[in-house]
Amino acid sequence: MIAQVPLYPRYANDRITVALTDTPVVMVNGPRQCGKTTLVRGLKNGSRRYITLDDETVLASARADPAGFIRDLDVATIDEVQRAPDLLRAIKRTVDDDRRPGRFLLTGSANILAMPTIAESLAGRMEVVTLLPLSQAEIKGHKVDFIEDAFAGKIHQPTNLALGKELIDIVVTGGYPEVLARRDSRRRAAWAREYTRAIIERDVRDIIEVDKLEQMPQLIRALASHASQLTNFSQLGGQLRLDDKTVRRYIGVLEHVFLIRRIEPWFRNDLKRIVKTPKLHFLDTGLLSVLLGASSERITADRSHFGAILESFVISEILKIASWSSAEVRLSHYRDKDQDEVDLVMENEVGSLVAMEVKASATVSAGDFKGLRKVAQAAGKDFRLGLVLYDGDTVLPFGERLFAAPLSCLWN
């Protein structure tokens, strides 16, 4: 019997529905297999024609005559539009003549808006909603706005905790619906390996000419071993016999297909001893765990590598919550030359800050707040909340606006 992929609530649905009422073009961007097609096809928005560019004949037509392809469309959903990016210029021309809201609902498995000419062509005409793999809030059916609460200085005691082995299982499973439908960990790993191969051979080819595609799997594995660490591009290149420029270019491609996310350092002008090096995080820790060979059983037996995976998990959960949150936030990290660090600094549109340190253990000490205190001092009145997220069961105060908090606070 083939396992059925269960349907989960997608909390970005409301943002998409509202955008269709006042914006001519709405783009749902995110990795393949995260649920974009299911979401857009389930929207109740009248008689909307559905077209997928995963159909090779349809794709050939769209690439051969983009203007003609769009000309006869009135209200349409176009799936995987990154496979024919010239369609966006044709869409621009038609919506300039007819700016009715909701005319085009697009999905893309590559961040084509990173291409300057594309982004410019639809500026002011399109709203973008990012859809990542399922968050824990969606999996468990508990809608929360952790980000909004955090900027209000609030942290709530969770009622349903995931601790120890249960937390490890959550992290190594990740959020892809197809993986969640597979109970056997070996079948999950097989899907993850095939998914990564397909991303390289299909989506990467769609957006860039890669000279040495055969080295991309080695680069992805190298990035997995460096996940949550400061990124030394030259060192990575040396491991793979690639120059620094090529490594940066390939990492940019992997960001565009939503496999990884670069987190830049946070600093202010009066901070003189900051390490200005980015970190890289995988957007799904199920994929990351498979690349590292880190099964639930292995991590339970030896948790020494769990911290790096858990940090990427928290970054990913925050990005997912941000996709439906009312707060607009920029994510960064902090590290100084004294080796004091904060894994995540969130800054909203008015400059308020929330900072978080991630700890894989069940105990917290005052020393775990050293980096958070430095960020709080630098931010001054803009500092709203500092958290050490840990594998524990109680929210505990550690000073003014500083708390230890269970990781379950992210979804409960």
C-alpha cells in the first residue's frame, strides 16, 4: 500500500488569499515538494486556469513564445514559473494593460527574484510569499506567532513539550510532507537522497549554467559538515579544488533553490570587535541529517553533533513562522573576537531586537547568556528579549528581559 501524504494547514494561506484581492501578480516561492502546488490549487478563487511548466510540451511552448503564451490568459495559476523566466516579462506587459488584482498566481522552486532584471520588471506589481517545508506549528495544528510575541517581550510556558528523544526525532525528520508520510527512517533517507539529486540535476540547471555539476554533490556534503558554522569560502574551495569565486557562485545557486540560507553577522557602528563572517544553515534538517548520516539513534547515543543541526532547525522554524507573521524581520547572527556569540538576532522594521542562543542540553547556566548580554548592551533601548532555547521544560528568568525557554515555545 502506498502511503498517502496527509494534508496539513498552511498558515501562509491567509497572506496569499489577501494578496490576490489587491495585487495583480502573487508569487508563492519555495523549494520543490514543500506543498506549493497543493496550496495554490486548493485556493478558492473562482475560475482560474491551472498550467504547470513541469509538463515538457507546455514548457516548450512557454519558452518558444512567451508573449503568445500569456496573451490569451485572463486569470491563471502558473506552476514552476522559474523554468521559463521570460514569461515574467510577458506578464508585466499584460498586467500593465490590465491591473485587475489576482490575475496571475505563480509558484517558483527557485528564487528568480534574485535576478535583478526579473525583480525590477515586476516591482510594484507582484507580492511574494515564501512557503518552506512544514513548520512544527503546522504539523501539530497549533498556529502561533512566536515572532510577534517575542518583540512584545512575551514568552509563554508551553503546555505540550517535546523533550529528549522526541525532540531529536522531530529535528531529524524535518518538514517535507513526503518524508512525514514515511514511517520507516530508511525510506525517509532514501527520499531525501533522491530529492537532493533531483534538485541538482533539474532546478540548478534551470537557473544557471554550472561548469562542474558533478562537484555539486560534494559541495553540498561539505556544506552539511559546516552547517551552523562560520563559512570559510576559501577553505571549502580547497577541499573541492574550486576557487573562492566558484564556491560563492555555487552557494548562491543553492540559496536560490531554497536548500540553504546564508545568515549575515549583526553589528552596529560602535561595535569594533565583530567577526564579519556569515553562517550557512540548511532550510530542512531532515535533509541535513541524512547528508550527515545523523539518524535519531546515532544522535541519541552521541549528542555531540546535535547542537549544529538543532541551530539550523531553529533558524528554519523562525523563517517559517516569518512567512505568516505580521512582523517583518531580518535575521543575523553575532560573534565577536572574544568568541562570544548569539546564534540568531532578529531585527524588525523599526529596529527592535530579539536575540536567541540555541542549546542542545537540558541545563542552562548564567554563562550561556554572555553573548546575549553583549547584544542587549549594544542594542540598548531597542533590545526586547533574549532567550536561550534549550531541551528543557520550564521558562526561567536569568535577568532583565533574559530567559531560558524550552524549544517547544517555537510551536506551542
